[in-house]
Amino acid sequence: MTRVVALSAECTRVKQPAKIPTFIRPTALVHDGSSLFVADAGSHNVTRLSLKDLSPTNAPAGGPGAAAGQLQLPSGLALIDGILYVSDCNNHRIVQFHHRLLEAVGEPIGGEGSEDGKLRYPHGLAVLLAEHAPSDGAELLVADSQNHRVQAFTPS
């Protein structure tokens, strides 16, 4: 079992409350200024923690499976305009959650395959901000590991 540990700028452990959840295999972190999101491949979910005290703010999102809102080995996280994108590695897709409610929104991105827009075991995610993107808005970059490429998706 693994816990998230907060360190100061001097790399000393910051005092933490006892209610910090335990993770089995945390794989990714992202924050929105007030919350820290943790992808846990071992429990197949994403937990939202308050940055103030690292306590859980609501029930985790996901759970093992391939249905809407379920995850199999979440391995990457990114935030764009209030949407939390989760690379759902073993389901070969990117799942979208409302960043405050942690409820699934929209249709998953991808699906198994090697054609453009399809994914095979997506891992890391990154956001290319609008001012740097070739399109008119931000882009979501996906490390498409078994297709040996990086793909870019627009949030729409």
C-alpha cells in the first residue's frame, strides 16, 4: 500500500492528517490549484484530495471495468477547462470526468486500434495550451504506447 506524501521546498515531510487515503499503485498526479487528483492503477480509480490538507473531497471516480465511468489501469491525468482526462490504459481510451464532481461526462476518446484517433494502451497525458497548439484551442497529447506514437486530440 502506498500513501501520497507532501514535501516542503526543503524536501522535508509536511505534517499530514491521518485521513489521507492509501493507494495501491498511484501512477499520475495533476492539480487545479485547489485539488490534487491521483490516478491509482491498483484500485482502478481517481481520487480528488484537497490541497489544503490532502483529505479526500468526494468518493473516488472509476472502479474496475469497461462500462461508462469505469477504468482499467488509469495511468495518466490532464485537466482542460474543468474536464479531467484519464488515460484508461487497458480499455484503450481516454475517459472524461467533471473535475469537481468526478462524474463521467461525454463519450470516451479513442478505442482500441492503430488508425488515427484509436489507441493501444495509452499512458501519459499532457496539455498543449492554445497559444502553442496548431489548432484554435488547447490540445490533449496522448502517449499511445503500443502504437509507438504521440497523438493530439482537441477537447471537442
